[in-house]
Amino acid sequence: VVTQAIVLLLAFVLVARFARSLHVAVAFAALMPIVFLVPNRIFSPQFLVLFLAAWAVAGSLLARSRGDQLLFASTALAATFANVLVYPTQSPYWFRYSALLFLFALAASAWVVARGVTDRRLAAPTRTP
């Protein structure tokens, strides 16, 4: 619980610091359930349904090209596929697939953060006196 609180607090700081436009703020807000659930001690396969929906919202707001969309969607779908190999298939290699699930989940979330932090085309215009 303490880890989740710290990670959520850091995520809120990220939003406050780097969300220069509504698009970036909404994309970062979409990540909040993921930030809360990934470090949870009890992880459920159903969480990936929520993750995929959150990534779809964030990716649709921050993807700059079709290549971006393909790369991001492939990463998110790889996390979902690894989740299927953990449960319900109950593979003897579930631990490896679980590690891949978290690797791809973190990669997809990191992509959203990187795009949001570096996104300049959506920045609000500044006023000059």
C-alpha cells in the first residue's frame, strides 16, 4: 500500500509538472489506474482489460504517426498476450510470461510518459504582455 501511494504521488507530480495541454493531461490521467494496479501485491488477469483501455485512450491522444500507433499498439497487445499465457493457459513457464507481461506493461506506460513529456505540438500558446 505504501508503494502504491508513493508511485501515485509521483504520478501526480508528473502530471502537474509536464501536462502542458489537455491532451497530455488526459493521457497521463488515463495511466493512473495502471500506476495504482501494477505495484499491487495481488494482480488479476482482468486488470489487463482496464490497462488496454487506458493505453488506447493515451495512445490515441499522443501518437504522432501511424508508425507510433503500430509500435504502441504492438507493445500493449504483447502485454495482453503475455497475460493470456499466464492465465488461463496455466503454462509451466508462467513466471517467465508474467515477467514479460510486466516488461511490456511498463514499456507501454513509459511510452505514454515519454510522448507526453516531449510533446510540443499540443502545447498551449503563451501570452506576451
